[in-house]
Amino acid sequence: MEGIALMYQAKILLNEGYSRQRIAEILNVSVRTVYNYEHDLVFDSGAPRGRPAGKGKLSAFHGFIDAELEKDFTANAELLFQKLCDRGYNGKITILRDYISKKRFELHNSAVRRFETLPGQQAQIDWMYAGYVSLNGKKVKRYAFIMKLGYSRRSYIEFTTSMEQGVLFSCMIHAFEHFGGIPNEILFDNMKTAFIYNLSNCCWEVNVKMAAFAAHYGFTPRRCRAYRPKTKGKVEREVRYVRTSFLPSVGGDLSLVPTARLNELVELWMERVDVKVIRDFGQTRMERFADESSHLHTIPAEHFEYRHPEPIVVNREGRILFQTNRYSMPAQYRGKQLEGLLDPTDNTLALKHDGAIVRTIKLSPAGMKKTVDDPVDRKEHLDAWLEGFKLEEKIRQQALDKRKRAEQENQTADPAIFDRLFQEENQEVAV
């Protein structure tokens, strides 16, 4: 019976979205064995071997056997056989064992389906590797962030080129906005951006920044234990769904599809998936979400500031230098220090002065040594230059006028006297 039990566990893990390699590690079997379990090449998926048990001597006792297995899932076949014999069964025990194997498999699946979270109780998060994307002639790894609500099964998916903590926070905020609320708890795996292992205490702890993020939005971060079914299986199954359904639907060379375009396509794909009927429930994701949405927490008015501040100085030309590229700023900020906030998700730089955001810049690829001037800024700087030029002309004209008056009054007979008067005039203008 040990082999049959392993087959049951393998099928349950496959239904939960685990890969064959991971199931092989969990069950301590080969990947080929997991494949055989998946395709019913070992025990015929619990179906009877030899004579079928559907119609025959045992059929009259199915109700009794089912009731016994409901009370005790591990009920011994020999004890059940003895009870059946006492009730008039005159068949063989092999037929009973085949039926029990099939029924246990059905009860396993039923138990998994009943393992559900309450509406608004939990969401699960995972990252999916999504190949490469070509950026400025370079191959950059691309990933998919996936958050899935446990009750309704609604998902939020966003493609990025980084899995760093700032990107994780940004994607989570986008997911909250997509769902219109926040669940009570969010389940993570052992990603370092969420949990770290404390060697001194020999235990896992919530990342400090993640703890602050969770406190701001009012959810509890939880870590799923490695190699445990029925913990993060919902989102892992969504990972497989995205890999086998969405990505092939895009078509062509995915490395040539910009990440922004891929996010537009996956949003349309999610809308179609949300209205498909879930076979286990007979409802769509949106129908179940109608029951779940009211149980989600309200999103705070102000979002958590996850971007790292960086001092940036506007030079005399009215430009800032960031990652070897230059970007123009309004003329009024020339020579002033600003606070830059880099958002790695959409590759933008927000610039703050006196606590207020004065401009958000879409960054060019780093290392290009490119100058990006805003037409409005260019006009402001030109107007400021013209004003300065006019002021200099005015000062120069005033000095010439004074010289003419001095010549007319014969005060310039001695050049030294004129030089002194000219210097005094310049000092007055400067003051």
C-alpha cells in the first residue's frame, strides 16, 4: 500500500501546481516515477486491477464502505472485509481493496478542495521566471509577480526585470489597487525580501522593511514551510497556468516584446480568466470575488514610501546628472539641492524640493551619456539668459552714459579720475 499512498500524494501535489522535480524531492522518488504516477502508468490511478468493482457483488455494500471510510480514512481492508462478510458479502478481498484504493483517492481530492480560506483571509505571492527581454542590445532577465487571493482565486500579474524589494513593494501596491483592498494575511516563500533567517536565534524573521510595509497596510506576513502541500499551492498553480496558457498565447519571440506591452496583454488575459467558471465551485472568479471584496481592508490614503532618497544637485545650466545622463529642470531650481526617489518598477525618478514633488522623470538607459531637455525648461532658461543679458547691457549703457557726462563736465582730463569714477559706478550697480 505504500506505493499507492505515494501515488496519491504525488497526484495531490501535481494538482496543487508542484513540478515533477520538486515532488520527486518531497517523496524521495525519481522524476520518472512521478511521471508514471501522473500518467497512471503504475497503479492505474487507483482503478481496480483485474475484475471491475463497479457492478457486481460489492456494489450493494458501497454505501457501507463509503460511510466507514468517511469515519476513518485509514480503515483496514481486512477489518472491512470481515464486517462485509458478516453482512452477507461473499466476494473476494481483492475487489474490496481495489474499491478502497479508488475511494481513498477521491476522498484525498475532496479533502484538498475543502481546504479553503475564508473570504479576505489570505493571499499568496510568488515570482515566476519569464525568460529574457532585449533592452538596448542587452539580454535582461524578466520575471512575473503573481498575487492570488485564496478564496476567490482572482490574481494580479505584473512583469518586471527585477525582484528587488522596491519592485516587490511596488507590485504589491499595484495588486492592492487592482483588488480594491488588502487581505488579512499574505503568504510568502523564503524570499529574502520578505523573510530572513536569524542565525543567532535559529529562526526565520520578517524582513525589517517588510514588517514596516505590512504594518502600514495592515496585513500579517506569513512564511510557508518548504515542501509542504496545501500551503502555497494556489499561487504555484497560477504560475503554471501563466506559463502554459498566457505566454504561448502571446506568440512570436517573447524577448522582443517590451515589458510594458506584456503587462497590457496579461491584463486583458486576466479579464478573460476572471469570467471563466471554476470547475470545483461552479462559479467564476468574479462571482466569488463579489463575496470576498467586502472582507478586504481599506487601502490607506497615503502609500508606503519604499523608494530610497538620494541627494541630487541642479547645476548652473539647470540640469541634473543621474546615471551618466543629464535631464533639464525648471530655471528656478538652478544651483539647488533636490531629493531624488528612484522607482525601479517603472524606471522613473521623482524629484522633491521642500517636501513636494516638483518633477517625475522617465529615465533613459544608464550609461548612455544622453542629454534630455524639456522644451518648457529650454524656453525658461533662454528667457532667463535674455534677462541677464539685458541687465548686463543696461549696466554697460549706464557706465557709458556716466562717462559721457564726465567728459562733458571736463572731469576726465586725468584718466585716473575717470577710472575711479567708472569703478564707483560699477560698485553701485553691483550693490
